[in-house]
Amino acid sequence: MSAEFVIGLAGQALFTVLKVSAPMLVIGLVVGLLVSIFQATTQIQEQTLAFIPKIVAVFLAILVFGPWILNTMVDFTGHLLGNLANYIG
């Protein structure tokens, strides 16, 4: 196995992880920002108010983006196994 092959494979894996996790991270960020703005304007400093909406939003994002995440991971795994089979064989 050459170094270029391993580095390319690691790059593809990192890109896939970033692509798959991006929807949940962005939705969590937006909901957290909105809750922070709400807390700042109403001066409510309840700690659970910051966590519960983010947890629910990320859970809903997983439900909505789940099929796309699964397809992305299956495609990556297929390409990975195909590349290994071509490299070894």
C-alpha cells in the first residue's frame, strides 16, 4: 500500500465525516443561537432552556437526514471496498 493511497483514503474519510455531520451541527448551531438571543432579550437564564431545544432539533435533524446519511455512508463504504479490492487484486 502506497502512502498516496492511504492519504487519499484518509482525506475521503474525513470529507465524508464532515459532510454527514454538517446538517446536525448547523441545525444545532442555529437553534442554539436563537435560544441565546431569546434568553438575552427576556433575561431568562435557565440552563435547561439552552439544552432541550438543541437536543430536540438535532434529533429531528437525524430523523429527517437519516436516509441521506445512510446512503452517503453506504456509498463511501462501497467505494472503499471497491478500491481495496482493485488495489489488492
